[in-house]
Amino acid sequence: MTTLAHPVPAVRAATEGDAVRALARQEIRRYARHPLFLFGLAATIGITATGPDPDTSSMFHAIVPAAAIGLLGIVVMWLLARRSDAAVRVAGAPPVGERARTLALACAAVVPFLAGLAWFAWAMVTYQVHPPTFDGFPFGEADNAGWVAAVLFAMGPLACVGGPVLGLLVARWTTGRAAPAVTVIVVVAATIVMQGIFEPLRRPRVIMPWTYWGGPSDIGSERMLVLPGNPYWWVLYVAVLSAGGVVLALLHDRERPRGPLVRLAGVLAAIAVVTCLLAMWTGIPDQLVNPYDPVL
């Protein structure tokens, strides 16, 4: 009896793994064909095709994939999750558990991530071919490939992933139909407040998974600013937030033991706190003002 009992867990694990892979392929196709994703992708391509800004090159273009692919991704993923859950209710007894379905939906985030990577490649090449003007942004110690790549990667590809992950999290832990719309509104409002336009919030703004790292000043001229902080730690912080979002979504499943996930969530939370503080207090210590005024 003991010998016969041993293979059972392995068979179940393999069956669940096969189910996750099959569902992931299905959800990836659904995401790639979703009208909202295709609309956001078309908008990103269309606006990107207008070319770089003379003063900031491709830096301020990051808002396009973040909004058109990332923000809309909240709604897309929420709709996909609701569709998956509805199919289970219609079928009666679920063929696979919630955790497997959540993992499959998380895998679908590869679609917006690849779109974000394509935009990132364009942004980096564009920055090298058409760098900002001497009175533009970034400048000084921020005007280097590493600093620019860290900022653009977090504001582009990681934002394209973060939106769908947030949509999955909202779908798992809320029930109202207005939840994705409310989430989008809250994210937009918080981003506006924490984008660096208010001087007291310029250092703690890195708490947000999307924020500006510089731009026009408010000191009575059109000079550009580079805001304080360390984008290298910030890009790690944003990546950890996305990973934590997936873990929190998985924790909604009450049919499977949650102890390992709770421990993993604790580890990710600790890493997020450390990387956020390092992003806030290392790197460029104070805001920099471009010495060249474009008005003069």
C-alpha cells in the first residue's frame, strides 16, 4: 500500500502543470486578440511613429505604452479573469483549481511585456540616434545609457506588465463590476500627485510604480530638472511589486495550502521596502537644474 501511494502526488502535480501550460497558451491567445490590447498597441505604435521630442528624445514617450498598454491592461486582465471564472461556473465542477487558472492568466502578461520590450528597444535606439538638446532632459550625471535604460525599462515594459498584474489582483479580490474602472481612476490620480510636480513629494515619489524622473521646472524658467533618487534600485522595486501582485492573487485560492505563498509574500515585501528606500535615498542626492535656459 505504501509503495502504491507514493506516485499519486507526482501524478497530480504533472496533471496540474499540464493544465497550467494548456490554459496559459489559451489565455495568451485571448490577450493578444483582445480589442482593448490591440487598440492600445495601435495607439502606442501610432504615437511612437511621430518621432522623438527634440528636448527629451524618447524619455517622455514612456507615458504612451504605460497608459495605452499598461492602464488598459488592468481592464483586459480583469475581463479575462472574469471570463475564466464564468467558464468554471458554467461547467459546474472546475476541471482545474483557481490557482492554476491564476497562474495561466499571469502568464498572459507576457503579451503586453513583449509589446513593452519592443517599445523599449525603439526608445533606446532613438535616444542614441537623437539625443536630447543640451538644454533638455536628461542632462549631467543622468545623461548616461545605464540611467536612461533603467528609467525607460521601468516606465515602459514593467508598466506594461504591472497594469495586467494589478487587473488580475483586482479580479481575484473584488466582486464589483466597477472595480477595474475605479482602479484605473485611482492609479491615474495617484500618479498625477506623485509624478514630481509637488516639491515635497519629489523624493518619496519613487513609492509609485510609475513616476517621472525629471522634466520642466517650476522655478520661474523653462529649465529642466533631474529629480533625486536611484533608478537602478527603482527598477528592481517595480519588478518586485509585479511579482508580489501575482503572489497576492494566488493567495486568494483557499483550496490549497497558503503557507509557502504567505512566506514568499513576506520576503517580497521586505525586498520591496529595502529597494524602495535605496531608490529614494541613493543615487542623485538632490534635484539638479539644467544650467542652460532654453528661453535665453
